[in-house]
Amino acid sequence: MRQVLQRIIAIVLLSILAIGPSGCAGLGVTATPEPVTLKFAVAEGSMPIQRLAEEFHAKYPWITIQYYEVGYSGGNSIEQWVRSGGVDLFRTSREAMGWIDDGLLKPMDDIQLDDFSEIRSDYYSGLWDALALEGVQYGVPAGMDVYVAYVNTQQAQALGVDLPKDDWDKIEFYEFVKSLNGWNPSGMSESSLIGFCTDPQSMDPLVYVYSHGGTIVDSIEDPRQATLDDPLTIEATQSYADLFNRDQLSPTREVARKLFPRGGVYEAEIRGQCGAWFNWFSERGGSGTGMLSWQNQWKMYNLPHDNRDMAMGNVEGYYLAGSSDYPEEALVFIRWLSDRWDAAGTLIPPRISQQQDDGYRESLGKELTAVVDAFPKEVIFLPGSYTPELEAVGTAYFKAVGQIIAEDVPADGVLKEAQDSLRSAFE
């Protein structure tokens, strides 16, 4: 009898094994992935991470997102989290590309990126390349930012000045800021309206140069020689310097600090004392935290046209931390985020179809949507890290701009002298 029972049990076990996953035994026996907790660092307020983490976990219940919203007080930063080995993935600007040599980023191979192949062509041109180095992909585009112009509609209305047309050029820009300008060196007052708030040590002079068709190096990504003596570079730099001296539409950094001691022209922007200024798309309205919110009504424009229809941009990416033990699960989360336009947060969604999404366009409103639709096709992305050569050229150029403005001297001679000083930098 015992042998009969053993034979019956053996037959039952064999039949169960024969049924396998396609039979009844497959119900409730499907292998469940091991639970994984992904640690994700992201700048505070840059995306609705709590909601997104909860929605992702609902779809992938074995993956939990433990997120850290990183502020900037007390020296806290994304880089600190990555260097400490405390995260599996993170989102930040292209600056992270400068951490590759320290082993802080894990490269992504073609097999890992298979799930992205069907959507790669949907991204704004140049975004994926901006997060790759020597053919190796280190980041997936999370969002893009574009440098734009803002005008103070509240002050324009008060002064009876018509707003410029949306598709404006450099001459129309100049005439507009001139009509709003209420500042001059002999009448210094913090209540006076500055026609154009600009800082010579910001990106603004470079915007003037590149939109005019000039350059400071032959290639931002792989500089081989400086081009500070390019005629178009000289013309654009002189035009920018004239704003301070000949036209008196902008105060120097020193004068701006006297008028607005806490932040110079940036404080003037916040307090509504600027007629126009350049800033990032993502900065629209200020930070939204108390005093940092812009204290005036404003309208966004694309940069005024010059010889070259272009924009300057920046990229944020999702990166795998070099110390992560869960790169595959992290890529599942990144791929899921890539289908969500709201994951871009204050930035512009990196995929063209997402920029056309009704939900996204409704969230922006008609005016901002029109600006996005009119973005130039050519966007010059800021480098993720600066080579010693590029850093030397940048230092020499900004020093030259400061000298031209401070001494009120022609740009030609100063820039040619700066060009000569850089010859050894590329040897």
C-alpha cells in the first residue's frame, strides 16, 4: 500500500511539473521580483517627485523610490549626495558630466538603452549628444532650459509704452529698453527704472556675440583655438559695452551694487526695477518663495533676432550613480519618467511630442506656449565641463569685457590683445 501511495504522489508531482507556467499551476506561482529600494536625489522643487514616485510604485510595486529633495542651504548639493555613495540615481544639470573621471557616473550601454530606442527620435535635437562623452552615454535627458528675454509689462503700461512684437529684432529691443529707461549716472536712484538689467559677468555678452554670428572659440565642445579677434565678436562686444557707456541703458556692476546692495541688477529684477532682462525659461516669475518672486507683471520673449537665429540652452539629465547596485531597476524608473511631460517640472519637456501635449500646453498658457513653439531650431548647449583651454578663453574674454566697460575703450584693441595672450593656451 505504501508503494502505491508513493507512486501516486510521484505521478502528481510529475504532472504538476509538466503543466509548468502555462497550465493551472501558473496561477499565483509567477516569480515575483525581489523588492528593491532606489535612492534618488533631485533638486528641491524641480519636479513633483512625491506624486511621481507614488504613481511609479503603483505600477512597479516591487520598486520603491526613496527620494531626497536637495536644497542649497548649508552647502548641501546633488554632488555631495553622489560623492557620498548615498544614491542610486540622480537628476541634475550637465555639470555632472564633469564628474565622470571621478567614477561617479555609471555608463549606459546599448543593451540597457534598448527600451529608449523607439523614442530617441522624439527628443529635441542635440539633447542625447549633450549627455554623452566620446560615444558613451552617461545621461538621459530629463528636461531642457533655454535662455530667453523678459519685459516688465507693468512699467511699460505705466509709461504708456507699447510692448514689442513677439518676433522682435535687436534694433526693436534697443528701442524698447531705451523708451523705458529712467536711469542715468547723474540721477542715481533705486526707484529709477533701468532700461536693460544685465551683468557683464553673466551669459549676456556671450548671447550678444553668438547671436551676432561671432564666437570666442572655434568649437565649444572641442576648442582648438580662440577667436576673440573675430570681426563679428568684436562688433557684438562693442555693441554690448555701448549699453553701459554710450547709451547709458545699464549701470555697471559697481553702480548696480550701490543702488541694490543685496544683489545688484538681480535684485533690481526681483524688485521690478528693470525694463527688460535675460534669464532662463525655468526662472519665469522668480523662485516663488517670498521676496524672490518677481514683484511685477512680466512677459516672456525669445531673444531678439540678430545675424543668427539661435538660442543658448542647458540640459538636465537622469544619471546612474557609479556606486549603484541597481542600474537596471533605475533605468526602468528613468524610462517611465521619460514618458511623463510633468516630470520635466519647471524645465521644458525634452521630447517634441510632449511639448505638443494638450496637458502641457494648458499648464503653460497661451503666451508661454507661443514662446516654446517659436524656439529657434539651433540651440547651443552649455558644456558640461570646461577644458583648461575653454576656461582660459572664457576668463580672458570676461576680463576684456570688464576692461572695455570700466575704461570706456574700443573693444577692438582690447580683444586683439586678449587673443594674443591666449596663443600659448593651445600649444
